[in-house]
Amino acid sequence: MLYFEEDKFKRLEAVASDKMIVEAHLLEEKNVLMDELQIIKNNIDQNLQVMRVEMENIRLIKELRRYQECYEGGEIEKILE
């Protein structure tokens, strides 16, 4: 994100010193913001995937603990008899 801010300042300075015309600056700014938006969307998608995997892991850990409690409590042996 810091890269985008530094780049934005450089472009604004260029516009202020008449090195770029305003229309070209606005078009470039739009493209940069679209790129930044895409990066943010990708990060959100990755975070959602991580959350789904983490929730599944938590569910599996709870299920494993239930099986371990049944085994340690001898309930499985009673069922098999």
C-alpha cells in the first residue's frame, strides 16, 4: 500500500510541474486504483479461504477429541462387546 501512496505523490508532483496533462494523469490514476483494488480483492479471497480451512480444522479437532474421549472412557470397547 505504501508503494501506491508514494507513486501517487510522484504523479501529483508531475502534474503540478506541467510534465503531464491532467487527463492523462486521471487515466493513469484510475488504472493504478484499479490495480490496487484487484490486489485488495485477491487478499480478501485468500483470507476467506484461510478462514474456511481454519474452521474445518477446528471442527476436525473437536471431532477427534470426542473420539479420543470415547476411546479413553472405554465406550468403544462396550459397543464392540
